[in-house]
Amino acid sequence: MSLTVPASMTARKIATDGLDATAWPMPDLAYTPEVAAATAHLYERVKHVVPPVEWPFHAPYVAAINRLKKERDAVILAHNYQTPEIYNCVADVVGDSLQLAKLAARSTARIIVQGGVHFMAETSKLLNPDKMVLIPDLKAGCSLASSITGADIRRLREAYPGVPVVAYVNTSAEVKAEVDICCTSANAVQVVESLGVDRVLFVPDQYLAKYVASKTKVQIISWHGACEVHERFTGEELRRYREADPSIRIIAHPECPPDVIAEADFTGSTAGMIDYATAQKGGKVLLVTECSMADNVAASARDVEFVRPCNLCPHMKRITLPKILDSLLTLRHQVEIPEELALRARRSVERMINLQH
Ligand code: 13P
Ligand code: SF4
């Protein structure tokens, strides 16, 4: 699995008070021989995707972030869609939404910096109410999370009395507070079936809902949300790749439309896709997902040739090394969730996490 836990994550009571943002001046960001030497082993990890001419721009940030992370007692959680220099050079923990949620629950650092989008930072805060959770760019949203509100869930409950509501983790804390349980793309079928009912409301991703419906007898009533990245892929483009090379293995994220899933040899969460791709011994793999995944997974699957009909997630790409550094220096932007709302939202996330045991 594409998941690492820093050795520093041992059980220990932490406090977030006493953090002095003003005490941290901007470090020198020159690409000196010392910085080059200190980051050389990290460049080795990304040299297949980061040209030598670009490294002098990244390296001073990488060195400063890694130094500041220790001084601040911070941990960086990075989603699989983060850029290679974040994913490989400053992240302490990488993974899909489910892995990040579980590892956020285990973190003992004083500060969590979320390399990902806002709903992921909210999930980390729900599971770490006493810690400081930072999102380096407040505008790092998600088209799925913004497609539905808490009021929408209350209206759905009125329209379908007694039908439990499952929310994809790609939702706001306000929505999580109104639903019965959360799920991720890695456990959606398991979560739906765990409820022991004939039908469920499944929000907000219409395509993940269709995928789940194809895998279970439980009737799925879905919302009309969609991921702006995955909905752009088409079955037609995948068929053209397959015609050009019939041996190609196509792997797709379940946020893709059904005609895309129908062409895929494997469908799964981003972590599931990485596991499947790295298990291939040679050959060509077509990754139907966000662009950075192929760059990141290519590092651990050198014998596989990746074909990348990728779409960029503009929200994930708002997180950059300079913004992560700024976050650590200034302790901005802190994720806060009103306690009453957090109590109810946390219950939905914890219900999902407890299912895994
Ligand atoms: P995963 O949980 O599979 O990583 O998906 C999160 C996401 O936002 C995909 O678009
Ligand atoms: Fe949201 Fe899609 Fe971006 Fe994932 S890839 S964060 S689902 S917009």
C-alpha cells in the first residue's frame, strides 16, 4: 500500500496553545550547495518527473519545510493527487481518503498540514479536535463537496422518511453532520451493505452511486453531484487506446461515468489503483484519474509503462510547496468546526472507520 507512517507518531498528549506564529521569519530560499546536498536523496525520488532545471526552485522549499515541520512538531498528510515534489519530498503520510482519515486519527503531532482539499482537512480536524489542522489554501475545494448542503440532506430525509443516508467523504462537515454514515471510494459497497436495509440514499456522487449499485442488491437512491475531473473521461477515448494496444490494462476511479467503468479492467480508490498498477509486472497501464497519480505511482512501478489520459484537479493543484511553507510559518489557515456540528459529523466518520475493524 502507498502508505507510510512516520516513526515519530507515538502516543503522547499534545497541546496546540503556546504556538507563536510571529516567531518564525521567512527562511532564506537560495539554492545553495548545502541545500543541494541536503535534498539530493529527495531529488532521486522525483528525478523521473521533475527536470533538473526545476529542482533548484523546489529544493529550498523542500529543505525549509522539512526543517520547520520538525521545529513545529507538524505532520504533512498528502493525498495521492498531490504533485510529486509534495508527495515524495515533504509528506509524512500519503494515501487515499480512507487511509488519510485513519492515519489522521492516529497522528500525535501538534499540527496537521493537509496536502489535499478542504473536506479532507475537515475530516482530519473532526478526528483531531484538539490539534491544529492547517489547509494551505482555503480555496482548495471539490465539485462534489460543493454540490450538496446540510439543508439538502434534511429535504431528502423528508422525501424519503426512514431511509438511511450514506455520504461520500467528499462532503462538508455540515453535510456529514446530517447523515448516518460516511464512506470513501475504497469502502462504499461495504458501508452500504453494513446498514442491513433494502435501500439507502447515497450522496453526492451520482457515478460512485451507480458503481455501488452495480455491486450490491441494496437499492441506491442517488444525488446529482459529479467530480469535475473524472466526469470528463469517456468510454470512447478508452476504446481508442485499447484498439491501439489490446494488451493495455485500463484502471479507473469509481467517480468516472459508467461507460468509462465498463471499459476498465480494474476499478478502485486511488490507493487500490496504485496497488493494482504496482502489482503489474511490466506492460502498459492506462490510469484514468487525476494527472499527478501517474507521476507518483510511476516512482514505485518502474517496470510499468504508464499511459496518462489525465485531467487535472484544479483544487488539489492549489496546494503548492510555497503555500505549505507559508502555512507552517504563519499557522494559516486553521480549520475550525463549531463543536455541536463537529460532534454529529465526527459520529458519521467514526462509524465508517470503526467498520473496518
Ligand atoms: P480516493 O479516496 O480514492 O483517494 O478519492 C478521493 C478523491 O477526491 C478522488 O477524486
Ligand atoms: Fe473533488 Fe474530483 Fe478534485 Fe477529487 S478530483 S478533489 S472528487 S474535484
